[in-house]
Amino acid sequence: MIGKKEFEARFPHAAATDFDTPSDGNAESGLFWANRDAVRVCEYWVKRPVVRTIARLARGETVDITEVDPAELPRLGIVATRKVRSHKVERYLLSGSEVLEGPNAWAGRYIPIFPVIGAETALETKTVRSGLIRAARDPQQLYNFWRSAAAEAIALAPRSPFLATPAMIAKFKAQWDTQNTVARPYLLYEPDPDAPGSRPTREPPPSVPTALTQESAIAADEMKATTGIYDAALGARSNEISGVAIRARESQGGNAALHYQDNLMATLHHLGKVLIDLVPKIYDSERTLRIMREDDSHDPVRINAAVMGVDGKPMLLNDLSQGIYDVRVKIGPAYATRRSEAADAMLQFIRAVPQAAGIAGDLVAKNMDWPGADEIAARLKRTLPPQVTGETLSAEAQATQARQQALAEAELARAQSMAAKSGADAAKAEAAAQQAALDAAKAEAELRATVIAAESPAATI
């Protein structure tokens, strides 16, 4: 719906009129194309069959030459042609009584309408489609009814009344009539001679039937049962303690509504097919696009950029018109949720295998959700050797590592040389000591022989 002034400005020659009322007078749909202040416009899409001419070129490429200028055909090097049946998508813009725009050619092959179908029930003559809350409508109505009845019963229940005779309160009727609205320290009464020994007494108020609250609770449980979404799926506390048990309870609601998720995935898959069909037709010039990764990080990428190839001929960098693309859809928790779950699982793994903390500490810190976690992860990663991270060093880092390795090898050779020299000196000293010991033993033997010769009888003759 757009305002009449805007409608007249955009379509000055169109009439802001409503369509005729159906002959049977049935207007229950509530769809009106015009009222006093606004006019409804709509898009109408259609696929029209066409016959296209496909040509095979001498270089082996197959192209569509249906809309190519005939003067350009001899330059293409056509080897063979053939006719194929195809279609084209056109768009019209309509009011309730006439065509406002169109037909306008659409660049893609698909009509860009993406319905998300809920539950489908096939009957004999029609298919009934319903959403997640359709079956919960009756329990919701019952819940509203019983809660309204309980509120009404509580509101209409009188306060604790007094039981008295007319003679007791006749003189003080003004006080007793306002005893529920004015705070008084006392209430006066006059004894009734016809009821000796009695006085005004308060009676207990009537209780609200407990069936009203019980029926409300039953209706609330029926809404959970029909939708399959229980308290745990909504984040309410339960008896589960471990994260695995809590996530298992939360996933129960997803099991009951699994077909809705599957239908959403099918629609997203179709949307992806439409987009990748349009991308090479719309992004046909050089530009820089922003690529968003799974962890919400962004990188700029140039497409259709003219550069010089290795053979000296110009070529396009990231030419989106080349190749065939496909799309894959995956529905699951957000990256932040999976990051938190990964951190919990990593901590449990490190408790079981403590030696893994030395080589996986950077990954644990990266998945933590607190300020400075990424910086700590980067510092821990720099302390790990390339064999662990699987990264290749830059040329400067490799040169530095080579110099450090050469210095280490030279220092090791020097230490080995000094150790060898020290070993040679020690061997020489040991040989000298052994020679001195031999000389001392020889001198001692000679001295002993001399003494023995001097003391023998032959020496005295």
C-alpha cells in the first residue's frame, strides 16, 4: 500500500481505483486494492517460453547467440548451431485495474519469490498449510478463557463481610458502610436486646474455585505439547546440570518442529541458487567486494580486475562469469554459541589429557569469550614451533633461523674442539705420569739389586 500522492507522482496516467467486488459479494479475504488514502500495487512475475540459438565456437566454447548482432557472428568462429527451448522471466507492476509497468526482463532464470512452507496436510481436493502455532490456537483460547474467568471471580468475590443485626449498627451505619474504604481504629455498635451476648462478627470470604487455576495450568501445558517447545528450550532452569544434558533438553523442541527447519533450509537453498545465478550477470565490472567468513571476519576481494597474465596477454582476475557455482546451506547454532561450546569441550579434553595444553593452549584461548582472549591466543601461538602450527616461515624468518642454526653449530664445534684439546692434554699428562712411575720403579729395582749384591758373601772375599 502506498499513499495516493506518491501513486499519482509515480504513475500520473494511472487510475487509483479498486477492482470490482466479486459477483457473489464474498470479500472475506480482506484484500482491497484502494481506499480513501492509499493504493495497492503488486508485482506479477511470469515465465515466457522462448527459443534460443546455441553455437559451438572453434575454440570449443558454447555460447548463446540469440541476441548477438548478426554482423558480429562471422567473427566468432562458429562451428555449429542448434535451437533449444528455454524461457525468460518478466516482471509486471499492476494496480487493481491496469498494468503500471512492464513487461520488464529479469536477468536471472528464476522468479525471485521465496516462500517458506510450514506443515502441509494433503487432503482429497486441496492441501492445507499451517504454521507452528496453528495447533496451539485452541489451548491458547482455553487459557485465555480460564484466566479471564479466574480474574473475574477474584474481582467479584466480596471482602470478608460482617454478620450483625440491624439494631447493632443502626446508629453507626455511616461508619460500617465505609469500613472497607476508611481506616478506622475502631467500629462502634450497640448491643441488640433481642440477641443478648452477641456482637458483629467477620465471616470468611468465599474462596475462588481452584479449578480455574488448574485448567489454566493444563491449557499452558497443552500449548507446550502442541508446539513441542518446553521450558528448557526457552531457557528456563531445570534439573539438568551438565552442558550436554541442558543442550539435549533444548534440542527436544527442535525435533518437534524439524520439518519447519527443513522447509526453511530448502527455501534458503533456492535463494542461494537464485543469487549465484544473478551474481555473474550483475557483478560484470571491476569492483571490490567484502567477503564475510564464518567467524564474522571480513576480507576485501577484487573481482573482474584486468591484469597481465604469465603469457603476456591480459586476463581477468576472479572472473565470475567463468565456471559453474553451487550453494550449500547449513542451519545450526550461531558462531558465538559454537565457540562457547568448543571452549567447554576443549577444557574438558585438557583436563583428561593435560599434556595437550602445551600444544593447544592458543586454540583454547581463541575460543574464550572475554576481552583479550585473541591477544593471548596470538602470543601463545608465536611460542609454538612451525611443526605444531603447520605454518611455513617467511624468507626473513627462515634466514634468521638459518643464521641461528649456523651459530649454534659453530658453537657446538668450538666446544667439541676445546673438549678434544683438553682430552689430548690430559692424555699427555697421564702418559708422562705413567713414564715417571716406570722410571721410579726402575730406579727402585736397581737400588734394591745393589743393596742385595753388597750384602751377599761373595762380596766380602
